[in-house]
Amino acid sequence: MSRLDAYIRETPAAVQRLLDVPTNFAPLRAAFAGRTWRKIWIVGSGTSLFASEIAADVWEETLGVDTEALGALRF
């Protein structure tokens, strides 16, 4: 099996693991309180990149900070 094939086959389980995690943003909000960060990059590879893309959207919406997911090779 190729690496790409393994990534594709792993995606449903990876997304499910992400959805199963309780969403408690209080610690993140506390960590970001009073900071003037302009941008956050979340780096991933394979299925973790897909999870990073979802997380970037959620963080941007929840924390109000420009957030972008990047593949490890691009970063």
C-alpha cells in the first residue's frame, strides 16, 4: 500500500478522532488573552494536515486570530 493510499484510508478515522475531542476553548482563550498576535500557523502532514485545516478554521472563528494550516514541506 502506498503512503498516499494509507493517508486516504486513515482520513475517516482521523476526522472522527478530531470530532470526538471535547471542545473546551477556555484554556486557549486564556492563553491568547491580552496578546497581539497577528497570525497563527498550524503545521501538519497527511491526515494531520487535514485536521490542521479544520482546526485553523475553528481557531480563527473562535479566537478571532488569523490562522492558517500549512503542509510541513511548505512551512
